[in-house]
Amino acid sequence: MRIRIYRGRDQIGGNIIEIATKSTRILFDVGLELDDEKNRELPLIDGLFDSKGYDAVFISHYHGDHMGLAYDVYKGIPIYMGERSFRIVKASDVYKGKQTVEVAGFCRHKEPVQIGDIRVTPFLCDHSAFDSYMLLAEAGDERVLYTGDFRSNGRKPYES
């Protein structure tokens, strides 16, 4: 498994993380940088905005610094996010008179989604955004946990 951090390593927000094997490429989050809310210049990521270079995009939660560029993702790339997150995004978009991002499926706590040879298991976590997920990617005997944003002092307990 290969991991590439396009954005989000030395900054807060704007996360775009690639998880790849020889045959499958997925992204965790496609966020706007915090200071880019008005300047929506797309980052140069081959096969994300201009063609189908990825097998799926998973959104950890609905904050703009994690999903702000989801509206620009190439239409042939499936997007997955929490169902309640989607409802919040849709309600906000209706209010703004904006087209809602299309999703291929929903993340549900501990229910794996298989994309090629990568299995992604969402884990509901506590965060100020309702319906936030950590995402566990597994391929072969390798695993990586993408934590997104979480806190350990909120209303949701940590369970196994």
C-alpha cells in the first residue's frame, strides 16, 4: 500500500490523502484549504478533477476543509460519506440554491466498503461535525487508519 499526502500534513485543513495499491487508488477527503474559501483554485492532482483516475473518494465529515472540493470531483468517481452528513450537506445546498454533490454510497459504523483490493471500514468518532468517521484502509496484510478530525472529550465514547 502506498500513501501520498497531497495536502494536510503541515497545515490545518485542506486534507487530500491518497491510498493506493498496484490496481486501486482512493482518496480520503478532498478539502478546501482554510484560507481558500473565496479562492477555489483546484490543486493539480491528475485524474481527480479532469478524468477518472481514482476508484473512489471517501469523505470523513462535512466540514469544508474535508469536503469542499467534492463538488469538483470528476463525475465518474464515486463518492462515499456518512448518510447524516449527506443530509446536512443537502439541506445546506438547498438553502444556498446550490447543486448537491452526488454520492455513490454511505459510510456506516463498522460496515466495510470494498473498492478494488482496498477495504475501507468507517468508525464513527466524536467531533464537532455530527456523523464524523475515522477510516481504516486495508489491503493485503497492511492497514492504515485515517483519523480525519476527532476529539476525545465530546459526547461519543470510544468503544472497540
